[in-house]
Amino acid sequence: MNSVLDSLLDVFREPSVIIGLIALLGLVLQRKSLSDTVKGTIKAFVGFLVLAAGAGVVSDALTPFGDMFQHAFGVQGVVPNNEAIVGKVLTDYGSQAALIFFFGMVVNVLLARLTVFKFIYMSGHVALYLAAMIAVILIANGFSTWQAILWGSLAQGLITTLSPALVQPWMRQVTKTDSVALGHTGNVGIATSGLVAKFFGDPAKSTEDLKIPKGLGFLRDTTVVIASSMGVIYLLVTLVAGPGYVEGELSNGQWYVLWAIMQAGKFAAGVFIILAGVRVVLAEIIPAFKGISEKLVPNARPALDVPIVFTFAPNAVLVGFLASFVGGLIGMGILVAVGGTIIIPGIVAHFMTGAASGVVGNATGGRRGAVLGALTNGLLITFLPLLVLPFLGDVGLQNSTFSDADFGVSGLLLGGAERIGHIAVIALVLVALAATFVASILVTRRGPTDEVTTEKETQPAG
């Protein structure tokens, strides 16, 4: 039994494999030729690996920056980092998390088939992280294994179905189409950024229309802007941390100035790779997904990871990251002032969700929307992880926690209900399930809306 679970976990925790299998299924259902099927499947699979490789390069460049930042400014506390906390959770609750993850995917497909919320959550890695958090909250607070799997799977399926729906109004503004959705555990923060940008932004002034003097024309290139901006940031924090710490702990003796420049360059290279991978995935997965929509889940949309929006407003990616990080610093300052547990800004979380928040904020409210929306996201992913800590049992005693806004909201709801009693958790899940079907019926009766439903393929900028 454990070997089967391990095999399923190995398959479904790899988003590139999921993307490849989805592309294969879609092409087969469309009865494409063998040549087109093989080509489309492999390109979708490899394209996501390219995207993931870029994300890995970015993460590798940001991790030492986080360590250096803590040393430079003498801050210690809890760092929101999904990979770090999930490693501990899967050691203790791996089998339960795997089953919640798998059956949660089944619930997601069934809800997409039976309701108007036709989103297939394809970001397998963050879905696994979500399942891990649900498992630890339920089991650490007294649910038996089978109860945790049953109610956890329903909760997982509901979250992965409704979370993309929450962001979809803003995604239509970003992509100018309704054929792709956003599947990530930062969706609550990203949707909030769109709402903030709508009320406080100015869509007439886009981050992509920044006026740059002729002498600074090289800054029109996104890669150059990212490398230059991050270079300044790395150098400043490196100087504060000191050459002794950097060369002794981070750079393996390399000259600290050169190390800082290289890290900034690696960050920019990672973003460049991500953008290349996104273009390949979009070019292959959207047409292939039509086969699934037509045969299995009519009009379904693939909910893909956050880098899928980066190409639509590259300048907003950097603006959003920096604004979200500033929001994290502001939140940390508030926590320092009031005392208690300090949440240190998780650099990777602020880049991924902050960048997406910047893109959404820019589409809705221009430059001001990108800044204010991403700043709000930064505040959310500072305070929400703090509120979830008490519900994580012994895992909550670690120096890391779940980072993104969806973890915070769903964890707070499940954990808060659990404090009332098991019956409250069951009631919460059942009420949410019933509300989903009721909302679906009401939307169906209301008939067609003004939503953008163009048949054109998604066309990223640049």
C-alpha cells in the first residue's frame, strides 16, 4: 500500500508530469496525429521543466539573500517558506497528505464537471503543500486518519476549485481572454491586490509605459532592468552584512562585491528562463486543453502556476516583488513594535505572489495599482501565517511556516472550526460544498455575462 502511495505521490507532485499528461490526454481526445500528439506532449512537459528550472535559479539566488538580510539587520523569527515546512510535515503525515492530495484532485475534477466553476488545478506542487497543511491541522487536532482523509479531501477539492475562480475576473483583465486561470496558493492575496488596485489605482498609467530617457534606453529591456535593480539591492544588503560574513558564510570565499553581482545576474537569468518556459507551456497546453474541455469537462480552464502571468507585464513583475517585500518589512516592523512572534519576509513568497500581484494590480489600476496591490499582498502574507501557527501542533514550533495567503485563510478557517469541535469542521466543509452548488445554480440561471470569452489564444506581451 505504501509503495503505491509513494508512486502516486512521485507522479502527482511533479507539475511537469501533470502538464505533460494533461496535454497528452487533450491531444488524444482531439484525435490528433501521432506526430502532433508526441510533439505537443513533450513540448508541454519540457516547457514546464524550463519554467521550473528558472524558478529554481531564482530561488537559489534569493535564499542566501534572505540569510544575509537576517544577519545584516539582526532579525530572528519565523520564516514563511513552503518547502521548509512541508519537508517536516511529510515526514510525519506523508501518507495522509498524499491521499488528501489525490482524492482532492478527484473532487476538483468532479466540481469542475458539475458546477460553473470549471477550473482544473494543475499546480501539483502547491496543491501537495496545501494537502500537507490540511493533514497536519486535522490530525494534530484529534481527527482520525480516515476522518482527516475524507474531510480533508473535500476541503482540498473545494479550495482548488474556488481559489482560481476568485482570481479569474482579474485574470481576464491581464490576459484579455478567459481560456487560462491562475492556480496557486497565493490567490487570495493576488485577488485582493486586484481589488485594491481597482479602487485606488489608475489604469491609464501602466508600468509597461514608463518613460525612459534616451540615455537610459537600455532600461527598456526587462532583463537589464531586473538585473540592474536587483544588483543595487544585493550590493546594499551585502555592504550592511559585511564582507566577513558574506565571504565566510555565503560566497565560499569569493569577493563579496562580485558575489552580489553574480547573485543579481542569476536572479535575472532565472526570470528570463521562466518567461521562456511560460511561452512554450501556453503555446502547447491551451490548444491541448480544448480536448479535455470538449470531452470530459466542457469549457474547463487550466489553472496554472503564477509565472504564467509574468510575460504580460514584465515591469510589473519587479514592481510587484519590491512592493510586496516592502509590505513584508512594514508588517515585520509592526510585529517588532508590538512584541511576540516575528514573521521575517520570505523572499521567494514575496517574489512569486508579489510579482503576480503586481501584474494583476497593473492590469486593474496601473502603476499605482501594482504598487498598492502588491503592498497589500505583502502585508497579508506577513500576518496570515502568524494566525495559522497555533493550529499546526508541534510543526508550528519550527522556525518556518506556510507562506502564501491561501494557506492563511484556509488554515485559519479549518483551525478555528477545529477549536470549536470536530462537528464544526464537518459543518464548515458541508456548508461550503452546498454553497458552491447553490452559487453555481444561481449563476447558471442568471445566464450569459459580460465576461471576456474570446477564442483567441493567450498572447503574452513581449
